[in-house]
Amino acid sequence: MSHIIPVRAFKDNYIWLIPDESLHTAWVVDPGDASPVMHYLHEHHLTLTGILITHHHQDHSGGVADLLNEWGNVPVYGFVKSQVPQISHFVKEGDVVNCGELTFNVAEIPGHTLDHIAFYNEKIIFCGDTLFSAGCGRVFEGTYEQMYHSLLKLLQMSDSAKVYCGHEYTLQNLRFAEQVEPSNYFIQEKIKIVNQCLADGKPTLPSVLHDEKNINPFLRCNEKAVIQTAQRHAKNTLTKPEEVFKILREWKNQI
Ligand SMILES: [Zn+2]
């Protein structure tokens, strides 16, 4: 399998490139800005062959028009009800997308936005701004319940799959995770690894889904320690994991 390349954009976005070295082609995921993508493609003599869009936010789709101007009408895959005007191939839950040598399934994961989808297979998950390493996206358009169930859907995917998120938020997410679970050994270990990555100027992503189960408070709403912290914060008894999720997400919004 080709290596997936992070292309940095804006302050902390990652645009993911899927090169096929034998064919000198590449697909791109969530090009919020065209210029760093074009720069990478030209520098490595790659031709753009397709675009995947996880959701409509400008920092994930704002570069599509310029890329189409440069590379012609390559297919742009996005959710069937998405408002991104350049989408040419509309997909929904259960659809399959062939990107050169790789094949992805489509999962609908509303919450951050209502048009949010993931492209995934056994080894790779492109989850945009829904799941971050040690965190999750803000709930802008959907309900907290929708967002929580979208995270549960991602949780069902292959344990060994690498998680390609849209932003470099890992350290700040881990600081929050540490507040929620001060005695979680995995969080402490991950903070050391992430600090080293950042000191070396390397991305902290992709993460591995299995590791997220140990460190991500938003995926741990059934854990006793997480429930207890959320209850203390809410000054209330919480009986459902969806309630725990909402308390944690609202708490983190204020940090
Ligand atoms: Zn977003």
C-alpha cells in the first residue's frame, strides 16, 4: 500500500494525499487549500486523479475549485446532501469508492456537520473533524446524541485501522483527557510520545483506533472514572453515556 502523506495547511489542518507511486498519480482528502497540495504534487511529479470530501467546512473543501482548474475535471466524492458545489460523485452510507489501488467504504457520521462522512477500510479511516486523536470535533450542526452515535460507529471499525484526522489537536486534547482521567496510564504515555513528535516537528497522526479506545475520553463514556468526573463536573447523576458525552463536550468547549 502506498504511504499516505500529510500536507499541512492553515494553522493546524492536515490535507491527506494518497499517492500511487507506480502510476505517478494521487488522490487528495479534504483540500481546504489548493496551494500546498499543488506544491507537493508538482514537486513529486504526481497527477491528481480524484478528491474526497468529508464535510463542507471551508478548511476542508476551499481548495477544490483551484485544484479542478489546475487538474481538469477529476472526480470529487462527497455526501449526497453536501452543499460543496464542486462535488461530482455523490455518496451515502454503504457506498464504495475506488481510489486507484485502494477501496473505501462510506459511513455517514453526522454531528460536527450534518453532511459529515468517513471514508474507511480495514487499514485506514479518514474521519475529518469527527474523531480526533484523544478528542472529537465540536457539535456544530447535529445533536450531541447524533455525534456520540457517529463516534460509536467509528469505534466499530477495524481496531488496527489508522485514523487520519483533519487537525493537529492531539496535545491539547490529551491535556483535557488528563483532566478527565488523571490516573489513566495510557494518556500519560501518549503525552510523552506526542511531545516528542511535536519537538521533532512531526505530525502526531495518524493515530490507531485501538489506542483511541484507551486515551480518548469521548470514546470512554461508559468507563467508571470518566462517568465520575463528568458527574462531578455536572453536579448531577448521569445515567446514559450520551449524557456523559454531552457534559464532556460542553466542558471542553469552554477550555
Ligand atoms: Zn469542520
